[in-house]
Amino acid sequence: MNRSLVWSGVALLALAVPALAAGPNTDATDREPEVRAVSAGSEANLVLAEDRGPADTLYQAARRALNRGEYKRALDLLGQLQREEPDSEYAPEVMYWQAFALSKIGGRANLRKASRLLNLQEERYPESTRSGDAATLATRVRTELARQGDAESAAGISQEARAVAEVERDQARV
């Protein structure tokens, strides 16, 4: 028997037994959350029944794919989330993680797509919790593009370096 199925069953039982022991007359807030299996692609995932819906399920599946280094699978899931739930709370996150996955896959075309996504994310969601991470990733993407001979990215990196140097010079004078 497949070990991952056995462990999935053990995890399901570990979460379900306390809920069953609580009994039907217990207030819902006192019980452990219900667990159900949700199919995402070819894998079965244990998901809390109180998740926030399809957007949350897709987002969590995409993050698991990213954590496993399955960047193309993550892009598929993030694209599905973007198409099916465009106004979800994950919209800014989707753009960041798509850019991240594209940067990991590499290649000039993917890096350019990643750069455009990060610029779009910054325009649409300037207050995103990912804005600092996105700025760092954007610099890495532009640096890699410059390294591959992209003149526009090289000029952008050079301009950023001059700006940082000016700020440091001004701070040193104070």
C-alpha cells in the first residue's frame, strides 16, 4: 500500500477523532474542525472544511506545489485561481507567486513575464503585504535579465544603484 495514503489516513483520523468524541450536543466552536478530502489535480489533499472556499483551496494547493519545486504545476493552479476567483483576497499574492515560479523556471521570456507581473502587482496593489518581497524579487529578476544581456534591465539596475548610492551619501553627511 502507498505510504502517503496510509499517512494521510492517519492524519485524517488524528483530526477527526477529537471532533467525534465531542459529540453532537457540543457547541461548534468547542469541536475540532471537520476534515474532508479535496481533489486538486492528481493528488488528494486534506483540507479543513472551514476553509474560505475555492480560492483558498487553490491557493494552498499552489503553495504546496511551489514548496515541492513544481513550478509549472503551481503556475497552472495560480492561473486557475486568477481566472476563477479574480477578486479574491489572494489576487496580490497570485501575481507575486506567479512571478516567483517564472523566475525559478528561468529563461529570458519567463523572466520578462515575471518582471511584468511584478510591475503590474505594484501598480494594482501598492499596499500589498508582499510589496517588500516583490521589490526584492523584481531586483533579482532584472539582475538576471541584465546578466543575460537585456539592456533595459541593465539600465534599470544601474539607475537603482545610483539612487541607493545617493541616499547613502546623503545619510553619511547627516
